[in-house]
Amino acid sequence: MTATRFHTSATGRTLAFRRCEGDKDLGGPVIVFLPGYMSDMAGGKATAVFEWAQRNGRACLLLDYSGCGESDGEFANGTLSAWRDEVLELIAAQCGDEPVMLIGSSMGGWLMLLVALALPPERRAG
């Protein structure tokens, strides 16, 4: 697992994330894992996806929503629309114009759909 890094959002919150670069020769989208309700990027599913990506030369982005894990804020103040905006901001900051493959677990599945609807079609790899 790579070290946690931090991004200051447009709202001033510090959002925690981990990113591994993929093998440029393999190409492919950046895998973005969205954890479930009251979960974070240190959970078993997120960790398994990240470790698989590293072993297979795939780019991957994990993140903690505000109020979760290592990110600033209070969980009770979080909303799906605020978390969607945070995910979109981190994708823009960490993935540039690369296509992304969104993976969501539980509530992260709902967020995955909201993020996919907000992204241009050419950015959605799956």
C-alpha cells in the first residue's frame, strides 16, 4: 500500500487518498474505488482492489470522503451530493483526463452512479 496523501478541496476540507500509477505500456483506465457507508480506504475491499491494481500494473485511486477515515470533517455532516463532488474533484486532480473505471461498494455503488452521470461519457471506462 502506498502512503496516504492529502488534497485540499474547494470547500477547504482535507481529503485523504492513495494513488498508484499503472504501467504505461498496459494502458487502461484508472480504477477508482468508492467505499461504502461509514467505511474508508483502509477497509478490506478497498485494500484488495488497490493491491490487485499494484500487482497487475494498473493505476488506482482510493479515497476517504469528508468525515471518513483520514479525511477532515464530521461524518454526520456528509451528504451524497457533497461526497460526489469530492470524488469528482479528486478524479480531476489525480487522474487528469484519463478514463476511469468506477467501483462502488454498498453506498459507494450509489455514489459511483452519481459520479458516472456527472462525468463526460468519454471519461467512463466502466
